[in-house]
Amino acid sequence: VLVCAAALFAGENSGRRAPGFALPDSKMQIFDLADYRGKIVLLEFMQTSCTHCVTFADVLQRVQRKYGDKVAILAVLNSAADNQNTVAQYISRHGITYPVLFDAGQMAYSYLLKTHFDTPCVFLIDAGGTIKNDWEYSLITRDIFEGNGLMSEIDSQLSGKGAAQKARN
């Protein structure tokens, strides 16, 4: 039931082309969304001090183990409180193996269309570059961020049912 509720209250940004970006990680390696065309991309907006982001990092690690290179995960920071040191500690402490990128706020705004939002926030982008769904953390969306709701959404996209279901709605 919670997964259904999460789907009902998600996706205010879905259906539009995912805005392009090229952002650096803490080692100044640039990651460009265009390099992931053909794969499902999970784009997370987070902060290293966010307790829900830490829990969601565990979910993302499970996603990475289950789907391998079928799904690309990119985490994006745009908090002035985060820097190379806080990111290095976060990556080390939580065993993060996906890129954690730095944004000055413009990229987040291009996705969320607002300057203030709750973290974590995640976008599910299909292989063609379209935002299929997005969720900000709340009690209603907890299964996405703490349970198996996100994997159900990915399974739906990989099976092709996600596109068919959107067309019916």
C-alpha cells in the first residue's frame, strides 16, 4: 500500500527531458549525464549531514549490487556545508562506490524548479533521458528511500511496464 501511495504523490517533474549537466566530483573528474544515455539513471540530491540520506545510501548500494551496470547512480551535493573533506568522510564511512558530485545550485534548480527542497530527493531517468519519476523524502515516500519501493520502480522501467503504465494514465 505504501508503494502505491508513494507513486500517487510522486512525479511532479516526470515526463520532461532530464536537463543536461556536467559536474565534478571531489577529485575534479567531470561526470556528464549524456555519458549515461542508454541506461537508467538515479539522480540523488543529498547532503552528507542528512540522516535520511545515509539510510538512502544503503538502498542505493543495494540497487547497485542488484542491477550492476544497468542502472547508473549519481549523487549531487549543493550544500555550502559540504566540501571535499565532508564528502571523503561520507564516502569512506558509508562505503559509497557511486560518484558524489558538486553543484552550486543551478543544476538542482533545473531539476526541481525551486530553490528549497528536502533531502534526499531522487529522480528516475529512463534510458532515453526522460524523467520517469521523482520523489522528495516524506512519510508518504519512505518506502522509496528506506524500503524496496525504488527497486519496484526500476523493475517496472527495465521490464518496459513503466512506459506502458504512463501511457495508460
